[in-house]
Amino acid sequence: MTTNKPATELHCPLCGNSKATVISELDSFGFKVRYYLCQTCGFVFQNPGESAAADPAFYEETYRQLYQATEEPTAKDLRQQRLRAEYQLNLIQNHGVCRLWRALDIGASSGTLMQTIHEAYGAEMIGVEPGKAYRQLAEEKGFKVYPSLELLQSGETAKFDLVTMMHVLEHLEDPLGTLGEIRTDLLEDHGFLLVEVPNFYAHDSYELAHLSCFTEHTLTEMLKQAGYKIMHTRKHGYPRSEMLELYLTVLAIPEREPAESLRIIPERNVALKRSLGTLKRKLLTKLMPGKTWLPQEDQA
């Protein structure tokens, strides 16, 4: 299946340059997907003009149906969300987030992370979730949840002490612009940003809905470009793996006086690092499958 979207001029989401080569082409859920490697900074991305996943309606109408065969929340997905929320709560509690009065979860899904943070801090929680069934589930827990960031910004005036984005940034057409918008319009000067994305050097990463593929280096560079200071970075596999560093989690704060222009430090040998990471994953899966991959269902 191909998209009917007109192709747009190629621009790297990190550095903005147009010099890029194709690093991978594949089929994902019946769609042709092409990834580019920026020859200037080493960022890996899809061209939004070629991707069905760049259409906002994709997340309202198609995303869950493709990935889970249903728009309704599944037991497996809810379990993963619960374990991930517990992990993220532990991280922020141990790295300087002592008090919260008002927090925002972008990509709130079922509201599990919102509920976990609310119970721990007593904070007012607001969410953004485009998927109707998941949004309704979060609303049933008593939280206000908007279907889009634009509607949230038109409906809320007070800023937030914490903004969380769990596996959201890789789905965005303009991740750098969104991060900058969060810093200037949504986050308090003393606030925290918590971001988690798949790690390109361990996670499969290549799939229809992932418009960007992040490494620890490129995620750090993007946050710096957007005006953030990194407080803590963690590579881990929880709740999917004990052995593989599948995910990158970063806690950051707004720079008090962000620089107007920062040189982006390019990442080199991206394709080689990807190949080595993929080989490691295959070997560990073959040699130690029980340790490499944790169960996705609750054990009887």
C-alpha cells in the first residue's frame, strides 16, 4: 500500500539540511516505508510527505487498529503501561522531582502514568491523547484529556511543573519544534521534561509510525537545540528486556538562557552502530531468550 500524500522536500528534523541518503526501505503494516540518514548530522528519519503516519487522522482512526488489531485497550498493552509508569515514577523521584502541583502527559493513552504520578504527588494531571477509546479510559479515571496539543493550548492557560512524553517524540513530524513549543508555552521555568523513545541501536525502530529514529547522541542534541539541559539519561530495556538497552529515557530542565544558535555535533558511523546493535540483539535472543525478553503477559 502506498500513500496519496504529495512528496515534500526532504529536510532533516534535527539540523534542517536536505542532504540525506536512504538507509532502509521496508513494508510496515502494508505500507511502503523509507528511512533517510542525514549526511550532515547523522539523524535517521522518514520524509513526512511520504508517510501515512504524518497524518493526524492516522492516530485517531488507524494506529491502534494496525498495531493491536483493535482500537480498544488490550490487557497486554495496559500491563506494559503500568510497569512503565512505575519505572518512570521511580526515575523522577530519584532524580530531583520532589514536588509537583500540575503535570501534563502528552500521549496519555489509558491515563496510567497520570494516575501513578497523581497518587505519588497529589498533582493535578492533564493529558493529551488522540485515540478515542484510550482517551475515554483516561477520562473515566477522572482526568481531563484533550485529543490534540492544539486543543490543550487553547483550553489551558496555566503552565506545568512536569511534562511527560512516553514514546511520543518519534511519532511527531516536527519533534524539534514541538520540544521548543513545550519549553516556551507549556513548561514552567523550574519544570521538568521527561522523554522516552526507542533506542535505534537496540530497538527495531523501523516501523510505519516512527517518523524519527533516535540514538542517545541525537536525542541529546535535539534537546539541547530545543533549549533544554540534560539532568539524567538512562538506557534500559524495562519492561521488555533485562539484556537489551531498548529505550532511552531523559529527564531535562529548561535552560534559563537558551542559546540562539548551537552547533550540532554530528554522529558518525550510524549505519555501522546500527548493524552491530542488531547483531547483538539477534545473538542474545538466540543464546539467552529467557533473559533477553521478559514476558508481556502476567504469569498465572
